[in-house]
Amino acid sequence: MAACVDILGLCLFGLVLVFPWGAIAADEDPLQDVCVADLNAQLKVNGFPCKASVSASDFVSPMLRQAGNTNNKLGSNVTAAGAANFPGLNTQGLSFARIDYAPGGVVPPHIHPRATEVLFVVSGTLRVGFVTSSPDFTLFTNTLYPGDLTVFPRALVHFIINVGDTQALSLSGLDSQNPGASLLPNVLFASNPTIGDDVLDKAFNLPESEIEKIKAAVKG
């Protein structure tokens, strides 16, 4: 019997090693059917507390009806719906986004640390890509047309660019109510406080003067 217990223990330990639960888990499962976020609550937890009283209107949002303004240096606009601005999403483990693109508009390389993203092209022609982690750093890139789907795996660097000559529109679903978005140019060159030039000089093999130019361009 002791031997069986030892073997069972080893098997369970092996499963923990093979499947690191914290690393593969998405948002926690809800404990009730709905938990509309009380955005005015004083208590802050990992998410939002539930409103005491809810109505049908809590589960509808018009925030993605209008096109975003793409008159900016990137030529793109992301309108994101999450629990913080669509309280009915609270505890549901997902969020949604509308992305509008001017011709040539780009969503620069970035990551979502807490979510996998599925993107659907509504109109226009988009080139998308993501890069795997070390040691390979393999780039997977595709050109997408209306009706096409693509996936950006959790926490991998990815980008989107409108390669057509007209406005483009895509919709994205993400498996976290707060997926986060870390744009690499901002993370590296516009952090607060800034990453030291002694680090960036060596990382990019560039003189300090060039690093300062990049910082100014990103912040500008």
C-alpha cells in the first residue's frame, strides 16, 4: 500500500511539473452567473466587486458602434471593451476590441501578457505577424482579407498593418477581462522612469546619441 501511495504521489508531482497550473490558467472561473462590475466600489480586488442590483442594460454596450479616429502618427485606433468600461464583462474572462486603420496604419509590435487574441478582418487588407520566444524567434506572418481569422498566442510579440489603399476594420476577442497591452517602443524607450542609456546602448549596440533620438521620436 505504501508503495502505491508513493507512486501516486510521484505521478501527481509529475503532473504539477508538466502542467504548471498558474502558467496556463486564464482568468478565474466565475462563481455565479453574473457579476456586473460596481465601478464605484471602494474595495478593489482582482477584478471588480459585484453590483447589488443589475438590469438588462448592464449587458449591452454601444461603445464599438463608431469608427475610431485614425488621424494620428500610427494611423490606427483601438477601441477596447473590458470590465472597466463595460461592467457586464466582469468575471467573464474576456474582452473585445475594434481596430480601425487608415491606409498604411499600423498597430506596432506589442504583447498582451494575460491573453490570447483572435482577430477577425471585417474590411480591408491586413498583414499580421507574431514572433515566437527564444531561442528560435520565428516570425509567422500572413496577409488577411475580409472574413479571415488569425490568432496571436498569449504573451507573444505581434503586429498588424493595413497594406491596402482603403480604410480597414478588424475585431478582436481576448480571453481576459484585462489582457494588458505592452507596446514595445513605449516599454523600451518611453518608460517612467526611463531605462538607462547604459542598458539600451548595449542592448541595441548603438551610441547614446542614437538612443536619445529614438526616445524623442517615441515620446513625440
